[in-house]
Amino acid sequence: MFCGKEDKLETMELPNDSGDLGSEMEVDAFRRLFPLRFYERHLAESIRPDARPLSRARDTTVALGAVASANGSALAKIGSTTMLAAIKMEVMTPSVELPDEGCIAIEFHMPPICSPLVRPGRPAEVAPVVSKQLSDTILSSGMINLKELSLVSGKAAWMAYLDIYCLDADGALFDAALLSAVAAFSHLQIPVVSLNDDGKIVMLSEEQDDGNLDKGAVNKEKRKIALSSIPFSLTCVLHKNYILADPTAEEESIMETVVTVVLDSSNQLVSLYKPGGPVLARTSVLQDCVALTRQRIKELQNILDEAISGMEVD
Amino acid sequence: MVGLSVGEKRFIQGGIAQDLRSDGRKRLTYRPIYVETGVIPQANGSARVKMGATDVIACVKAELGRPSPLQPDKGKVAIFVDCSPTAEPTFEGRGAEELSAELSVALQRCLLGGRSGAGAGIDLSSLVITEGKVCWDLYIDGLVVSSDGNLLDALGAAIMAALSNTGIPRVLVAASASPDEEPEVDISDEEYLQFDTSGVPVIVTLTKVGRHYIVDATSEEESQMSSAVSISINRQGHICGLTKRGGAGLDPSIIVDMISVAKHVSEQLMNKLDSEISAAEADEDEL
Amino acid sequence: MGEMVREDGRTANQLRPLNCSRNILNRAHGSARWRQGDTEVLAAVYGPKAGTKKNENPEKACIEVIWKPQSGQIGKLEKEYEMIMKKTLQSICILTVNPNTTTSIVVQVVHDDGALLPCAVNAACAALVDAGIPMKHLAVAICCCLAESGYLILDPTKLEEQNMKSLAYLVFPNSTTSVCTEEASLVDGEPMEHGIITSVTHGVMLVDNYLHCLERGRAASAKLSDFLRKSLKSQLQSDS
Amino acid sequence: MEEKLSVSPASLVDQLVVPGDVILDLSSMANQTIKLGGGLRQDGDVISVIKAGKLRFSKPNKYWVESSHKRYVPSVEDHVLGIVVDCKADNFLVDIKGPSLAFLPVLAFEGGTRRNIPKFQVGALLYVRVVKANPSMNPELSCTDASGKAAEFGLLKDGYMFESSTGLSRMLLSSPTCPVLEDLGKKLSFEIAVGLNGRVWVNADSPSSIVIVAKAIMNSEFLSAAQQRIMVKKLFDKIQSSTV
Amino acid sequence: MTTKHSAVPTTYSPSPTSRSKPSVSKDSIVDWVRPDGRGYRQCRPAFFRTGAVNAASGSAYAEFGNTKVIVSVFGPRESKKAMMYSDVGRLNCNVGFTTFATPIRGQGSDHKEFSSLLHKALEGAIILETFPKTTVDVFALVLESGGSDLPVIISCASVALADAGIMMYDLVAAVSMSCLGKNLVIDPITEEESYQDGSLMITCMPSRYEVTQLTVIGEWSTPEINEAMELCLDACSKLAEIMRSSLKEVVSGSQE
């Protein structure tokens, strides 16, 4: 499931593998020594070193159900940026103030495998920041009605642990993480449980006879959670008057001004995030970013829909 | 770390090849073993074992605990090893952490058996007092006081001696009214049960230097090893655990050969330890 | 949109009373206290010190922000604030003057009564001026809050922040004095100070609402820049 | 608020400027040479401010921003007070309150050769001249003047050193002599060395004189000329009354 | 709109209502039935793919049934500053688990010793002399733990090392075996591992026919050990074929 044949082909087409080594070496040296000038030459031609037009996002794929040990999971890839999101459902006692609501705990991890900059024991600086942005976005978008996660009012409710692992970091981490998170929720199946005599919630295995069900089955059957107004995002990099959609890690490090726009399905703004950067964003630039995001969320919605329908066919 | 000159290295390797080691031993001869029991009066059992300049102490403490829900009919044993800076200046601070962890894991493997508890050198089911409710938790602590090679075997021997020195208080369980209640226990101050050590294996480490293997290697000899295999063997001649150290690969047939050699050596070591332990116990009783 | 009466009697566009004092800490190389109503932040600048941290570009100066909350330990929120502050301050400082050095900015929250992040940005900016760190321009930060009805207020208190539907923290460059003619200093038809350095939003809003926030934020940022310039002037005059 | 007055450079001189302010538009100037001092930079066609302070102008064509800081940015030909923090084979490492330690080559003394390398303890206070100051390199110092003479540079023995701001140092070095030094000099005899990096060293015959001078200088930082005179007078009155 | 950050309440994962623990002991006559229907001597289908992580110098993804592992290799790169000079290269290994790898959330942190075991298994195969003064980092992440985790990590790591172009004497293939009563089952899954009486893991260099690591837990008679070793070595050489072909696939693919 982690093997898309197509992206293997992509890596094979890298210019390094082609025959004329001499001239390729020179280009490579130029790219390393003068990265900004290398990019500016491309940008003047309205093209990027990976042959994309400025406003095009990289190939994006979503695979649902990547991990069997979770209640819902998804693998999202944007270019080579790869995110694995999985949801585990546990039971908690709801708070006194909100007895009819469940809870969602979101954590974003950058394990040492994902980037040469992360070392074991020293967590990446951006991980808690992306974590916070993700939980702000998902919770404030109203995608999930927390009341749906209630089991027994005041007694038991679901705690959904959403953990997102970055498996390969190559720019636009937030976009890929959000996409994988949303996909994991759309794959989530809430297990069938019942309340036992000790007041604890227990799992009902499928083959068990129905006699037990009257002991207060809380969930009659495995069910999906309803998602309303799904948020999707697009990150752009600004350089001079250029707007580059869906930057790679190299682009993010060379041109430091990053704008992330999150819109929901009804085109409402969930977040507009521009943390500093050398380029001052004018209103018209932000409007352009929003317009690019509008196009992008249509693509993302289609990709997600296809993944879901593919799952149902299986 | 032992820093040796090329000449010294060749001397050691050459000696081993000719079955005459630098301290006059043959390849499969142990250094003199000295056992002392009851060295720590506060503990339920303790022992000190010296093999040449290697000096280790093992100590057993028993506390009442609750069996794990997965194995209600078994007690729990925890083994930890600490390397004192007295043995080696580099053990100061966090220096010995890695070695301590490695020795702890190796001992756990050799003595505690599989996850189901089967094949454990220490009989875990004898530690249960009331199934699923009360059991003994044994805490076995090893301390390396002085280090001159073959630490694992010495620790294994010390643990065996400490266990045979261990008396576990007799526990009386009051018959409780309902099965749900916590049973009341009464720990006897006078009556002790001798811990059964018949199943405890000995650990034999065969260190491969050049094309030969030796037992009870000193630090100098260990610095020349290509790999070492530690095998724990019980009185039935069954293997209770095996770990390999050193990165170099070994031919499987050599491993098979090593196992059979280790088995042979283990019988002698077992007898030697038995007599040393009983002598030590006798000494202790006299005092 | 009807006029909404704010608890403290302010109009929607009215900021709370501002107060800024500099050079208040003896040991720090630069320091400032910034107050907006009851929200108060203390910023101290240390450096530039030699060397940069690992993973930072040694050909540039490194800016480090350490956020100290009023009480308790720092969590994800504080980490996020640190990152936003760091990137914001990086973009206003000239990093090529002192390459391979680190400048640390310690932000101590004294009291949080809403618009904390903007207040911290303002304090840090004043402290950087005090320390004499070379800067391209100054920055002024403002918080805009949106009610369900689309009604917009500036510089909210904590209570207002909690009751509103969404909010935007915006950082703009200060308005500068220039010898150039007005047209010449325009960047693509807009004055430089209309560009956005930093934007952080919380809660769902219409895109138009956001644009509205930008407009109001800009108007307020001009007031803030005037205040900043005046406060720098008054303190400089007492200096010499 | 919004209006942006087109102001002439002259009107900005001696006024407060803040980073981002544009003081000169090169495109509107006909081939004129200008000299830029601290706190200014060329940004394309304009000269803009990078530090807050007062814009100063000296004829015919020199502009700089005057400000006071606790840290020092090394600049060539500045005279500074440095503290030796380490002695290496070729250099003394000297702290001059800059972003990085400065190098004082062991041969940068009058008639310096390999044979007569001076010996300084760590912690020794030196009066030195900055000879090299490039970003991304440690600044270089010298204990000689431009002609290779020791002049007044070198080790400062005895006395008392205190830290101040760069603004105070500049005031003390300004000419005509600032009132505080002038008035102190009339009553007491003392030696003083002022480093542009915000360090001041004072020495006199009696410790009490040193304390008086140091105290008076530290107090003077935020005072006007008249205030300084009053402050010095009060200080002496107080001492007189207490000794009588 | 401001999210309330109350302390995270304590949670538990709902346990199945009934737990039927099969009791297998040495004396039981009943044979173990493998939950996934395999034969005792049958390994799970193994799948390797190199280049799973672009940001790394070399990487591999391995999938054995439900056991899913990614290994990234970084370097050879500068050793940590505190390290002393060394005329041979250093190998640094780290194994992590995702929080959802195990049936109960966050249990993967129990396997702290995996990092050093991975190191031991690999060090004998890598030609450390080829990268003096520098360090090669081998980082593994277990995405899903489905049993025989360590052998899968080791095999996957050696494919990742080959992908990174690190010089090795041979690939390292690893296979483990569980002893359940009197039955020996190869390549056990989590459920089998939790009931096992003993286990044996071999890591070997199949072309050189050398064992780099061998660990045995539990009580074994000599014939049992010999049989288990034989079976594991046999499985290792078959596994190495699959590993080799996954590497060949990439090379031949790029030549097209």
C-alpha cells in the first residue's frame, strides 16, 4: 500500500540519471552554490525545477486503511511528503461541564526517519507547532460534532486519539498532515461496544450472540462519523511577485515567506497563516493565495472521494 | 578499554592457539572461583562471587505484590545490574549505562525464560501465594565491584548463590469470605522457606579468539575477541537462553559445536559452584 | 451592523490605553515593557552573542525567542507563539550585519488580558530598538475580533476574545518618514506599510470578513506606529 | 495619520529617526558623494535607517544615526577598553562588548617582536584601537597608533573600570569637554580613559577621588549641561560638609 | 472559539468481553493452530520496497503480514561533536514505534532494547573502515506491530543500508521462531508471541553463511535448537532472495 508504482517512475526520471554527466554536474553545482539565483532563473520562465508551473501542486494520493491496528487510518502523499494518520478510539469519562461530548486529541510526530534534521531524543522544533495548528484547524472548523462521540451521557464518551506521523518531509507538511487527518476521520469506524455490569465499556465481538446486546449496547453497529464542512489547505511560498503553490522543502528553505490558507467546503476561511518572512504580503497577493486554495480544495475533495469510493468497492 | 600493543595482542592470540593462556590456564579452565554468601544482611539473600580479579555481588529482595493479569499463576522477577565506578573509572556517571543495560537484558533472557514463563530458570509459579491476588515479587540486583572480564558468568553464578541463600518468609493467608475481597496475609517472622534453586541454570560464555574459543576470558582476552556466545544451561542439560556478543559472523556449525562444548563445561561449573556454595553456607552458619 | 457596546465603554475601533517604557532591565542589552490596557508583556534582548545554534544558517544572524508564561510550564501554544515571534522578528531584523551570531529575546508575560501575541510582538520590537539591533523597519501588531454577525472589534480583552467567533492577529510594518515622494515609495501601488508581515487567524470566517480585518488593522497600525515613534522620541530626548 | 509628507533631508537632521525611515533619495541627487556612518544603510536607490536615534549630519556630506546602547558594534579606528579573556600563541582574546571576541595579535605593540611578547593576566584591562572590523570575522585590535607608536595604548594598571552605555562614552569624548569632566577637573586631579564601547576607567591618588569621579560620571548620563554642573557642585558640597 | 485545554482525562481502550486463552503447555497433546492459517514452517509473504523516504540517503519499507516497518539511513555524516576521533565509522541505530502500532495505544515504548539489538545485528555486516570519522544513522519506525518485529526491522534495515550505498559484506536477513508447547512455528505473529514458551532469533549473512546474532529465550533441548536453527537459516536464505530482488528491481528499473 505504500508502493505507488507511479512515483517510482518519477524518481527514475530525475535528471541525475541521464547520460550527459558533465553538464548535469555543472547545473547541480550551480543549484547548490546559488540556490536563489537558480530558482529565479526558473521563475522568470514561469516554471519550477521539477517541471511544475508555479501554481500547480504536486501529485497527491490518499490511501485509506493503512494500519489495521487503528480504528481509522489513512496515508496521504503530496509529492514525496508522506503522512500516516491513524485514530484509536478509547473510552473516557466526559467532563462535568460537557457531559454529552467526546474529545479529540491530536498529535503530530516527526520521527527521525522523516528528515536528516531530526535526531532521536531531540524532537523537531516544528512538530509541536504543526500539532497545535492541526488541532486548532480541525477543532475550530466544526468538521466533527463532538456530541457524536458521546456514549452514555455523563458516564462514558469516546476519546479519539489522532496521531499523525510524518514519514517523509519534503515541504508543505501542514497540507499533507491535514489531508491525512481528514482522510483518517473519513475512514474511521466507531466500534460496537456495550456497557458491562461494572460500568465499564467493553468491546462486542461480532460472533457474539444478540442476547448480550440488551445489556445496554451503546453502539448497535459499527458506524462512520458524519463529517461536515471538511477543511483543506494549500501552502504557498512568496518570492518577489511570484506565488509558488505547494512548495518542496528546498523551496521553503530558499524562499522563506510561507502562506498557508485553510478553507472549508463552503469556501469559508478557517485559517490564514503567514508567520513572518521577508516578503510583505499585499492584499491582492493574499486574495490570489485564497483563489489558488479554492481550486486546490476541489482537487483534494475529488481525491478523497475517490479514495472513499475505492474503499467501498473493496 | 584495554590498550594493547601489537606484540601483546599476538602473544595472547598465539597463546590461545597453543592452548596456553597468559595466566597459565588452558582454554577451557576457569580461574579460581570464590563464593561468599549472606554478604548483605538486610536482603533476603545475597552472595559475592570472585573469579580472578572479577568481583560481583548479587542481592535478592522479596516483596509482596500482585500477579500480572496475564499470568495470574506466576510471581514476578526483576533483574537489574549496576556497574560501580570502582570497577572502571569510565563507569562514572552515565558511562556504564549501556553495559548495565546489556547485562541486565542478557540475565533476564538467561534466567526468566519465554513470555509465557515456560523454561524459566527461576520457578515463577512457586512465588504465587493466592492465584491472581498475591504473589512474591523478587528484585534481583547485581553489582559489578571489580571488572576483569566474564562479567555475565560471574553475575549468573552470584545470582545462583544468592538465590540458594534466599529464605522467603512463610505467608499465611486468611481464608477470606468472598473471592472478590482482598485476602488478608500474615507474614511469618520465624519460618522461612528455602528457595528452590534446582532449576537455576549456569551461564557459560565462550569467547572466540582467532579460531578457538575460551571460557572465563579476562578483559585483556575479551579485547581480542571476534565474538562471544553466552549460553545458560540447567541441570538437565537444556538450554535456557542464549545471546551472542560481538559483531563478527559465526558459521552455524561453530555455534552448534560451541553449544555442545558449553554443555560439557557447564556440568563441571555447576558442580564446582554447588560445592563452593555449600562451603560458603557452612562458613556462614559457623559464624 | 449596529453599534456594539463594549464592556469597557470603548468603540469598536478604539484601542486600549498604550504604554511603553524602554531600558528597564539593567542586565539585558535591551529591554522594554509594553502595556495595552491590562495586558502587559516584558521583553529582554540579549546579544548578539557569538555563534549560532545547530541547524541554523551561520551566514546569517540567528534570532531566538524564549516565551515565559505568567505561570506554569510551556506547552504547544507557547511553542507556537515562539515560532511565530521568531519568524516575525527575523523578517524585520537585518540578519546579514552580524553573521554567525545569536540574539535572544526573552518574552515574559506579566498579565494576559487579551491580544497577548500582538502585545508581545510590540514589546519585542521596542526591546530590539533599545538593544540597537539593526532593523529594516519596525513592526506593529494588532488583534481583530469578529462576532457571529460579522461585527468587528479591535484590541479585544480576554473576555471579548472568548466570546467572539473568530479572531486575527496581524503584524504590519510601521509607517515610516521618507524623503521620497509618496508615489515613489509605493510598492506596486500600495504603501509599504500595507504589506502583511504576519497573519494568524483562529476560528472560521468569511474571506470578506478577513479582508475587512486587514483594512481595520491597517488603520489601527498607523495609530500604533505614531505611538511607537512618540514613545521612542520622548525617551531618546530624556537620554541626551 | 496616513499622509506621508515629502520631507527634505535637512528637516530630519537632529530629529529622531526609526528603522525604515528613508533619509536620502539617491535617484533625486546629482552625482554627489556622501559618507554614511552607523545606523544607516543603502537600500537600492535610497538611504534608510536601521537603528533608532538622532540623525546627525556633519559638513560636507557625512550622515549617521546617534544612539546609545549597552552593546558595542566594532568600527575601525574606535578606541575601546578591552578585557583579556584568553591568551593564545598568536593572539590575546579580548572582550570589547561586541558580538564576538576581538583578537589582539601578540606583535601589535610598539616594537613588538617574537622575543618581547607582553604578558597579560586573564582579566587585564587594555586601552586599544580597533584596526579591523568586518562582519563574520573577529575584530582585530592594536596597542599602537597608526604610526606604530605605543601612544597612550596598553595596559591600564590600578584604577577602577565601570560599564556604561556607548552614548555616555560618546558624551565624555565630545569636544568641547563635557561639563561634568570640566568641573571635576577643576577640583580634582585624576586620569580617565574612555572606550567608545561603553567602558570608562578612572584613576586618581586616593580611592575617595576615584569614587567621586566615577559616581559623578555615572550620574551624568541623562542630565543636561546645566544639570551636570549642579550635580557636580552638589556632590562636592556634600563631601565638604561631611568631612568638616 | 478558544479551545479549552483541560488536562487530558484518563482513558482506556475497551477490552473484548471474552478472552479465550488457549492453554498450551509442554504436555498438551493438542497442536497449535496458527490464527492466520499458515503451516508451522511457512513464513508470511514478505514485501520490501526501497526508496520509501526521499529525504534519507537510503530507505526501505517492509511489510510482513501486519508488521509494517520503515527504515531510513542517513549518512555517512559528521559524527556528533562530543565523539572522539575514530579511524573506523560509527553505526548509530534507533528504533521507534508509532503510538498506534500496538493494540493498546503507546505500548511500543516497551521495546527500548531493540535499538541496541539492531546495532548488534548489523555491525558485523557493515564495512565500517570505508567511512572513518563519520557516522551512519539507521532509524527505524514500526508503523504497525504484527509480530516478529525485530527480525523485520533488521532485514529492512539491511535493505535500506544497501539502498544508501553503504558498503556491506552481505545483506543481513533475520528470522525468528516461537516454541509453543512442542510445536515450533516460524515467523510468529503477535498473538503467537504472547503465548510462546520460548523463542529463537537468528540474524545471518546468507551468502557468507555466517550468523551475526543469535538469541534464544526459554528452555530448549539441543536437538530442538539444532532443528530451529536449521529452519531459520533456511528461511533466511529464502528471505535474502526476496531482499535481493527488491534491490535488483530498482537497479534494473533505472536502466531502462
